[in-house]
Amino acid sequence: MNETSLFSNRKFLRIFASYSISMFGIYFDRIAIILMFAYLWDEGPLMLALIPIAFALPQVLFGQFAGILTDRLPKVPVMMTADLLSALLTLILAFTTQPWLCIVILAVRSTLAVVHYPAQQSLMKAVVHPDHMLKAVSLNGTVSQLSKIVGPLVGGTIAGVYAPNLCILINGAALFLSAMMIFGLRRDEGIVDSTGANAKTPVWKAWREGWSVVIRTRMLFLSFTVSFFGFLVVQMVDVQFPILFRTIAPSQPELVGWLMSFTGVGALIMIMILIRMKNLRHMGLLLGLGMALIAAGFGGSSFLEEGFHRFNAFGLALLLGLGVGLHTIVTQYTLQMFSTPETIGRVSSMYSSLMSLSILTAPICGAFLVEQFSVASVLQATAVGLLVLGSLSLVMDRRMRKTTKRHQHEETSGLQAN
């Protein structure tokens, strides 16, 4: 961890390459699965609704215990095993012709994948110096946003011209390459795995200790609280945007795709701003600003009426993307900087599990509210809720500043002492 530049850190570059390859493969795969169910197999709403459940439910059920597992085991073999087994299941998935079997395979593959995220976060903690952590997190965020933009676009084109199965096979190849990229780290003595003490701790005690770290660490607790309720509110209306634009722009179905792209562009712009910084200060303030930008995007959209100028919608999508990008990077940076090598796996998996829980519950609640009221009314209520969360972050920011400065000073001093 003595590299003067993040890009001279070969360990990080291997992890980053593995992450980048797998992220692009994921979005090739997801668009292909949707196209298979909707067009190739002509399935109805129920089967389509089971797809996100198959992705999210394993994370909710097993994610937190996966974090305990990754805190006990060497991280590189865990990631490699998950990638290789997932690649095998993806190969089987490409030749599956039964929708129900496809759902089962997706659920099993998602179960294997629950160990990958906490293991990757642990490796990042081990190989990246705190002074480089913001740039490392921002680079990961850049790849994530690019994948969301490029993956469905290119994947959808390949699936349309050839077949969805080809996109699934591409994801299988990406998973295999992802495993090979970190293969060289398997015997690296510079990566310390904190397996000794953790292995002797009973599972339930380790689980309680993980949550105890989150509750006692003010910045982690604030980040978890704002992220969970914010994500819950966002997920309630996110999938309802097509209904809004179907009403106010019925002859322009392409607008939904364009707005998704502008949201991704907004997130990338924010990440490009943050990547130039060495670290983040006033993190409560930044979380609140992220919520306010998302609220502006949702609330502004609720006032669009038939005949609106499309550039107004594009501007609101950019605001929404700026907020998403800011919130994502601040949260990921918080997970890294306010956890220890012994707890990073548990803390990150707890965060991921909470976010997945909102995916399972919020869309159904949102659909019910839209049926009872209207998309515009629910968007306005969402904006108010996000502003309340943002205000909570602003109120807590002053208390967070002293904690942030003290923690960063202690971590840097500890590294210098070692």
C-alpha cells in the first residue's frame, strides 16, 4: 500500500479490471433475460416480476451471513470460486428453454454472487491507501454507470440482431475472465486476510458485532439510514416513470430510454467531479445534497404536462443523475473509510442486503399508491420524503465533521506507525 499513485498499484488494477469486466457482463445478461421472457417466451407480468425477485431475494436472505463468511475466509479464493461457479450456471442458463428453470438458475446464481461484493470490498480495503480510496471508489462508480448505459444498448442490439442467448454467453465469458484477473493475487503476501480471530467467533456473535459497528459509528449509521429510506422511496416510483410519460407523451416511447441515458450521464458528471478530490469532507452535507438533487428530479418531473419541451425532461434527468452519482460515491466511500479490515465484509454485505430488501418491497407499494392516487402525486410525495431525509443529513453534518476528521487522522497515523 505504499504506491505513490493509484494507477501504479497493480493489486488494485487487477481488482478494478475484474470488477469492470464483470459489470459489463451483468448488464449484457440482464437485458438478454428480459428479452427472452418478454419476446422469445411471451411471458406475462407475473413471470417478469419474478426476475428482480430472483436477483434480490438471495441477497436479502443470505447477504449478511455472506459478509461474515468473507470476513473469515481468504478473499481471492472466495471471489474466484463465486465467479467460476456463476460462469458455469450462466453457460447452463444460455441453453435453458423453460422459464421456471431459468428463474431457479437465476436464484442459485444470485445466491453464489452474495459473497462477491463483500469480498471485493475487503480486498479494496486491503490494497488501497486511504488517500487513494476516493479515487478508487469513483473509478468503480464510473464503470458501474458506463455499464448501465452501454451494456443494455450494446446487449440489446446483439440480442436483437442475433439472439439473447449470445448475450448470456458473453456474460459467462466475462465471469470467467473476471476470475482470471484476480488469479494472480491468490498468493500475494501483501494482502492480509483477517481470518484468525474472526474464525473463532460464533456466527450470531459476529453478526451482532457487525451491526454494533454500524450503530456505534455515527457516519455509518447515518449513511445506512439515509440510504435505506432514500432507496426505498426512490424504488417506489422509479419503475412508474413509463406510466407518467405514456400519459403525457404517448407518441414518444423512446423518451424513457433517453431519460435513462441522461440520468447515467448526470451520474458520470458528478463522479468525474469527485474523482479529482483527495478525500471527502462534510459527508452529511453531501448526503443531504444528493437527496435534494434526486428530489428535484422527481418533483420537477411531476409538473411536466402534455406538450412539454423535451429538454426540460432531459435537464431533470441530469439533476436526478447528479444526485444518484453523489449519493453512490459518498456511501461507498463511507463504507470503506469507517469500517476496519476485520468488519468491512460484514458492513458492506449488511448495506447491500438492506438495499435489496427495498427492491423486494418498494415497487409493489409504489404501484398500489399510483393506482390509488396518480404518478404525479406520488412523485411529489417522494420529493418531500427525500427532502426530509436530506434535511436530517444536514442537521447531523456538524456532528459528523469531528468524527470524520478524527477517524481519518487515526487511520493515517496507524498506517504510518505500521
